[in-house]
Amino acid sequence: MEFATITEILMMIAFGFSWPSSIFKTIKSKSTKGKSMLFLILIDFGYVCGIVSKITSIIVTNDDKSLVAIALIFYIINFAMVTADLALYFHYRSIEKMREQIANDLDINNEDTEEEALEE
């Protein structure tokens, strides 16, 4: 079981390298373009399942608890990064919606002004 836990830790490290770049891209672009809220939620759900699995493994099995604890730490770190990316998604999506609403309001006002000018 130790080999499986070690390869799981390596997988979590590999995944862990991708999240900071995703977060940085979101902050830099200040946009949700190319992001999927559902994808981020499903990834977070997967990490929660992994966290529960590792906690259960620590409590119930005779596996090397130190290796399982290390895997658990990486699950928690990855979960935190995806959750941060998800929070940024909601933050920037609300800003985008406000901008869309303002643009729509301005378009409606411009149309009203144009109609009034034509009536005169």
C-alpha cells in the first residue's frame, strides 16, 4: 500500500503545480473567460472525497500513517487552491455581470436619446 500512497502523493504534487498558474491567470486577466464553474466545483468535490478517504484510512487501517498524512496534506493544499480559484471566479463573474448591465443600460439610454432626436 505504501507504493500506492507514494504515487498518489506524486499525483497530488503534479496537480498542485497547475493550480497556482490557473489562479495567477485569473488574477492577471480579471476575467472568467475560459473558466468553468462546474469543473472547479467537481474538482473540489473530488478533493473532498480524497480528504475523507485519507482521514478514514488514518483512523481505520494499519497503513503507514505518516505517508497517508502527507497525502492528506496535499489534498488539503490542492482543495484550498481550487477553492481560491473558485472564489476568484465568483468575484470576477459578478464584476463582469455588473459591466454587462451597465453596458446594456447605456445602450438603452443611447437608443432613447436617438429616438428623441429623430422625433424632433
